[in-house]
Amino acid sequence: MQRTLIIGASGQIGKQVTQLMLDGGHFATALVRDKSKLSDVQGNTLSIVEADLTEDFGHAFEGCTEVIFVAGSGGDTGADKTLLIDLWAACRSADYAKKHAIQHFIMVSSIGADAPSNGPNEMQPYLVAKHMADEHLIRSGLHYTILRPGSLTNDDAKGSFSDERPKDKSEAVITRADVAQALVYLAGDNRQDSMIKELFNGGKTLTEVLR
Amino acid sequence: MQRTLIIGASGQIGKQVTQLMLDGGHFATALVRDKSKLSDVQGNTLSIVEADLTEDFGHAFEGCTEVIFVAGSGGDTGADKTLLIDLWAACRSADYAKKHAIQHFIMVSSIGADAPSNGPNEMQPYLVAKHMADEHLIRSGLHYTILRPGSLTNDDAKGSFSDERPKDKSEAVITRADVAQALVYLAGDNRQDSMIKELFNGGKTLTEVLR
């Protein structure tokens, strides 16, 4: 049986991807610090594990076959939390995934994580954390997909995508709803090769962009 | 000709190791952001390169055969600087070192960097940064020595060392002056195997501890 562990399931993208997974009949384990924050997510195939990502959370991986890491310390917390969540919890998730023979690890990264020094000054510490977390996953030996969305917006899903970075930075955006759709697509995918993809709203279907 | 690049040469350990290198007749290149901070360091075999570790500093490696990374963002700066200096500048230093065929990379790490989750809560973000920087160096293919000193003090050099972690945490200390001595010892060493060593004040000589 396939079961997807969603790490950071009560976040802005996390909630949407969790609900979409449940709507599609997938078995999902939502890893959250506070399950009351998931009260508006509903589905018969949902399990919830409460754990703090700065503590041990290896037990959440039991019985899971796939991982979506969509946890983030958020814009309001300091860089100390960026180190503990975006970097360290991501690395430990990959380590736990190895131990539990997870078949596919889907990481929500960020545009610019490939080259932190080229990013805007105020983004560089965050991009360093994402870069190092991605590197750790790449070197883990796990089968992985690293998704690097453009600037995130809260608009409604557009259902149209691109993996080519727009020349105009202001167009390098994607809705959180569309990122959630892409994650569900990847979760159901059975490709065997690992990949790294930037993702924006654009003019193509998910199949065109992610196959 | 041997020439040692000291990254972070105007820091508390950096200054002492730079002066000791010069006193021993070694050729040293001091990489600092502001050379006026090195005005009290003297020697005929000293070169100074001014560069910001958050910018490009690859030119500092030219003509060098060895690197001592002793830069740190310091206790007064935020975790954003920990990400940019202790982690990212360290990773980039290893990358530059590879490009310049550096023969030996000596990293000043920290006790606890092996297992950040086991450290005191307030130290964990810093230990994550040091852990990931060490990992990057280990995987770089460079010949390396990673030194993990205990809690640093400003006492005078004791000249006696241990690589066994004391049971009593309050004894897991070492003076910065002794760390500087250890770095000079390592810089002159011609061992070919890489190693990771914790270092404290204790009852042994440097040769007994580091050979």
C-alpha cells in the first residue's frame, strides 16, 4: 500500500496538498506540530502524527512509502529557525527516509537554491539553507524530486505551468495552489529517475512540464 | 613554496595563529575584511588580502598551498550571518580550495558539530551550520583536518592537550591560544590522511594528541 508522509502538512502549501491527496483517495500521513491546525482538512484516508521537527520525528515514517517535505520556518521567524527547520529538519527527514526505505522523496525547495550567492541579499541566508538541504538529499542515494517554485502567491490555481524561468523576474511566480497540484501529480508518478525542476505558472500542462 | 591562507585572520583565534605562523617563518596570506584590524600582526612573510566572505573571494587562494578556515560570524551577529559565514563561506572556501588544488584544508569546527541535535538548544542552529560545513568539506575530496575544540577561553596558553572529551562538561574547555598552537602544528604537518579531532586542554603534548 502506498502512503505519503507530508511533512509540514499544516502550512500554506501543506494543507492544500494534504486535502488534494485525500480528495484523490490517497493514504496520507500528516506530520504537524499541532493537529488542531489541521481541523479543516478532512478525509477517511488521513492519519495525523504530532511531532516537533526540532525533536525526534522518525516514528512518523513508519508505514510510509513516499515523503513530501513542505515544511518551512516561515517568513516571520528568525534565521535560527531557518537553520533548524528548512535545513536541519530537511536533512534529518532524508536520513529517516533512508532508514525506512522510502521510495520517493519530494522536496519543496525554492528558485535560487541552486546558486544562493546570486540571490537578493535578504534572501541569501534562506537560499543557503535550501541549497544545503537539497545537496544533502541529492547525495542521500534516495530517489528524489526537488521542486523549485518561483515566488509564491495566494491566487487561485491557474492549472497552467512552465519549467522555464521567465526573463522578467516579476513573472517568475506560481500560486501555492498550483504547487500543491504539482506535488499531488508527482506523488502519483512512478518515474524512476530523480530530477530537479523549477516551476512557474505558464502555458503548459503538468504532464508536459513534469514528465 | 608552502603558503597558508588564513581565512578569518583578524578574529580572536585568527590573529594568534597568523602571528604564530609568521613567528615560525611561514608564508601566510591573511584574508580579512578590514586590514586595519591586523595592524598589530607583524612579519616579513605576511601577505594580506582584503575581501568580504559574502562576496567573491576566490582570488585569495592564488599561490596558496594550504588553508586554515577560522572565520566565524561571532556571537553578536544573528543566525543569518551564521548561515552566510560559518556555513556558506566555509563551503565556498572548500570549493575554491578544490579549484586551486589546495593540499590541506584545516577547518576550525566546534565540539558538538558531529551531532547538533544533542547540543544545548541555544547552540543547535550554530552546530547545524558547522555540521553541514564539515560535511561539505569531508565530501569535497580535499585532504582535510577538522578540529573541534571545546568551549573557548581567553586564558593564557597552557601547552597541554587532550582529544578525549572530559566527562565533566565544565572541563571541556581550551584556550584560544592553545587552539592557535594546534593549528600551527597542523599547518606544518605532512600527514596524508584526513582526520577529525576534538581538542581540549589536558595532560598531553600536541604531538601525542594530533599524530
